[in-house]
Amino acid sequence: FKCFRHPAARELFGRQQLRGFSFDAEIIYLAQKLGYKIKEIPVNWVNSPHSKVGLISDSVKMFFDLIRIKWLHRGAPPIKT
């Protein structure tokens, strides 16, 4: 789960380009790149037996999306509003 302050959410989601499975990895990457503080807070998670996530296929997709994220945001100036 992720929570954002309003100005950070506007900036991060305004820069987001991926719309699929790995959108949240892109948001975390952008937050780090732009110097936002990231805090981890544990939550209780119950896995769903009806999950549509495929261990192999989605791992491969995520790998290529991580490369895409790095490519899409290369050299982007860190501008905070």
C-alpha cells in the first residue's frame, strides 16, 4: 500500500508513464529520484487464492518494465513544484 501527500502525488502521478502492472515500481523510482522521503510501514496481508499473477510471466514483464522505467526517466530534471 502506498500513501502520498497531495503535492507529491500530483507531481509523481503527473510524471508516471506506465499504466500496467508495474506502475507502482515507477512511482517509487520517481519518488527516490526526486528526493522524496519514503517510509515503510508494515501491514497485514492476506494472499488471495484467486490471484491472477503468474510467477514466471509476470516476473519477466516486471523485469522489462523496470528497464523501461529507467529508460523513460533518464535525464529527467528533478523539478518539485
